Amino acid sequence: MNQITPPPKIEIIPTSAPFSEAQRSWLNGFFAGLLSDAPTPLSAEQGAAVMRGGDGDDGEAPWHDQTMPISDRMKLAEGRPLRRRMMAAMAQQDCGQCGYNCHDYSDAIASKSEARLNLCVPGGKETARMLKALYEEIDKAPAAPASRPAAAPVAAPAVAAEPGRSRDNPAPAKFLSRRLLNGKGSEKETWHIEFDLSGCGLDYVVGDSFGIFARNEIGLVDQIIALLGASHTTEVRGKTLREVLLDDVSLAPAPDSLFELISYLTGGALREKARALAQGEDPDGDAATLDVMAALQKFSGTRPHPEAFVEALEPLQPRLYSISSSHNATPGKLSLTVDSVRYVIGKRKRIGVASTFLGERITEGEKLKVYVQKAHGFGLPEDPKTPVIMIGPGTGIAPFRAFLFDRKATGAPGKNWLFFGHQRSDCDFFYQDELNAMKTSGLLTRMSLAWSRDGEKKFYVQDRMREVGREVWTWLAEGAHLYICGDAKRMAKDVERALVDIVAQFGARSTDEAVSFVAELKKTGRFQADVY
């Protein structure tokens, strides 16, 4: 009889850490579970139960709408197979930030070929929590009837052999420059960012996105190290603690695992509070404001060991930005249009990690890890004669600047109509000189502008669309493709509502017929969105 060798005991918390043997044992087990990246493969029966198409799934995904709250999406997915409910838990943006689209990411998790449940950056904690709860159902899935063949598990996306073609295999690109796009008096801070791709040989097509691996702000990192009562030179994961906190882990929303760790290191009411936060509850009404530093401040008497602390944090994910340049127009160069995110909670200033990294922390000539994320159904029409209507307020102009430069470089004869808007015409008219020159040359057939703060009443791009609704309908009737880029929650929803109204009014349709018409535009690829 062969003797079964027990698995080796995983030691994550060093013996030098300030814990009792019982505490070390618990923490080792806790983090071994968190770090496990070798899930048990599904049996054929389980694989069929979660993956087969004939399990009550009609193939439709009515929840695939980025403007819909997660509670509504989960309700629509009730009674569907596990993999489909997992899809409903995601942010519905098909942004590729996770390395998949939403459909394939959910299939990969359900088939256990992907163990990481925290890759949906736009979905954040609520998506990760829901996926964790659903993941626990996998082993409870009923066996498939013997008459049904098991579906093959979904394979994780292969790491592209060529660097820079996936988040798992980035390439080094050189940061060239930044230029402020706002004028004096603007409430915004928006940058035109340029990179040199010639050194890494990357190219792209308009509509693609650019993934960057940013670094955390060193002042925040050092404050966190001080709260831990540690030295920045403490060794963790073969690096210094400061290096790990700068480059490897997210310091944004405090993950549930950090509160779970804190709950073990404190007692009484504080322990119960930490446990509640770990379970997604909000005992003090401040859960949404707790980033990693705020969590340490809230439980200021607790000082986790640096190694345990780092293992409780989420990895620092790359950020995606719409590309605002054309490889055909400027080969070897790439540009982005980036709003620096800054806000205050309590008395503490908070920042967007990647946006301020690009806006102020990276220096000219410095290299950073990047990759090109191919677009999922967002790009110029195949026929260069097709007219295009582009609606992109604020930084939503990014891909449409790329579209226009690309059509100029390729000599595409199709008409181009841009809707752009922002707060104030005198300080927030991005790329004004370029766009005016395109208008003068005839490349930009029409340009319709909307400024929300110039008058007494706020006025947006959807209001401008309604004003020129008859012409919008005429372009659509001529076969124009329509594009939206920008805010998913408000702008995209408002623009689509305006489009339905325009179709109903000028296309002589009922509201239901207009809704169906717009849905058909989406289905045929004539209405595309890049929203976030």
C-alpha cells in the first residue's frame, strides 16, 4: 500500500513575528487559503453542471448593462446557471482590465481555471464579495444527468508570447511628456500624456485601450509604515516593505481580509466591529470611506506584523485608459487623456493612484510597465465611407480624437460628427486648436458643443443632441455608426435616452419601437460604447 504523504505545512508568518503559536497557526492557515492559486479541478459532472448550455440558460444576458446596479443585475440572473450569475456580478463593462471579457471571466471562474476573484477593477469590493459567495456554490452544484456530455472547462487566456499584449506580460514603455489641457479657472485637472513605444515595438488600432502599472504615492506608503510601527527596510517577499507597498499592493479600498486579520488582533467591541466589516456590514456607516490607511487609523491600537499585513492586501491592479492617438498618424507614439482624481474625505486628501501617477509623479524618460488591451467591439467601421457620430464629453473625447486622426491619415472619406462638452468653454475645451483646424479642413463635418456651467441652466451633450435631433436621425438613416465614450452611470444612460427620443420623434416610431431600433443598432455594431 502506498503511503499518502500529507501536504507540506505552509509557513507564511515567521517565527519571529509577535504572535503566540496558536495565533501563528491560525494566521498561516488563513493566508494559505487566501494565497491558494491551485484550485481543485472540477469533476466532469460538476463541470457540466456549471458550464452546460442546456441548464436553463437561454444565452441572453439582460443584465449586461453597465448602468444597472448589482442588486438589479443579480435579480435578473436569478435561476440562471452559476456561471451566468457570476457574470451578472461583474461590472458589465467588457473593459478587458481583468484579462477577459465579462462572459469569459465568469466561465473561467466557474470552471475553476481562474482562481482570482478580485480582477474586476470597476466592480470593486461588491463584485469580489458576490463572486466569493457564488464560488462557494461550485462544489455544491448538482451532478449533471448522465445523458448530457460534460462541457470542456474554459481555459484561462494564454499569456501572449509577445510582451505588451496582455496584463500578464507587460512591456516597458518610455514616458515622454504631459501637457495640461485645462485653462485658468477650470475646476478640473486633465492631462494630455504621451509615450514612446518605439523601444518596445508595440502598436495598436484606434479603439484599443492602454494598460499601465502605476505606483502608489510614497507619502501615503510612509504614513502606513508609520502606523504599522515598522521600518521601511523590513524585508517582505524578498523586497523592502516600502518597495512592496509602492509597487505590489493596493492601498485603496481596504479588503475584507484586512478586517479579518484586524479582528484576530484585537478584542471586545473592536473585534466585533472588524468582523462585521469583514463580512460586508457597515456598523459605523463609514465602510465606503475606508481605504487601507483609514482602516489602520480606525483600529489604531492594532499593529499587524508587516508580513501578515501585506498578505491581507489585494494586488495593485493595472489601470486602463482609452487611447487618444492613432498609430497610422503617429507610429511609435501613443497618447492618453487623463483626469487627475483628487477628493477629500474628512480632512484627508485622497487621490486616484494611476491618474496622479501620470499627472505628477512619473518623470520624463522614465519607463513603466504597459500593455495594449484590444477593444471588444469598439472601433471604426470597416467601410471608410461610413459616416460616424461621436459623443464624448470630458475625457470621453479620447478615442474620438484617435478616430479623427486615423481617418485623416488613411484618407477615409466618411463624414464625421463630434459632440463634445464640459463645464466651461473658455477653460475646458480640450484640443480646441486641433478640432477647429479639423473643422476648417472639412475632416470634421460637424462639431456640436455643450457647456454645463456657461449659462444659468446646465446644458449637456444629450441636450444638444435633442436640439439637432432631425439631423442626427438623417445621419442614422444614411447608415451612420454612433459612438459614446465617458461616464457609464449618468452620461451614457442620458445619451441613450435622448437617442430613443430622437428616433421616436423624427423616425415616426412609438417609444417601444424606438427602443427596439436602438437595440438593433447595438446588435449590429452601429451603436458602440466605451464607458467607465
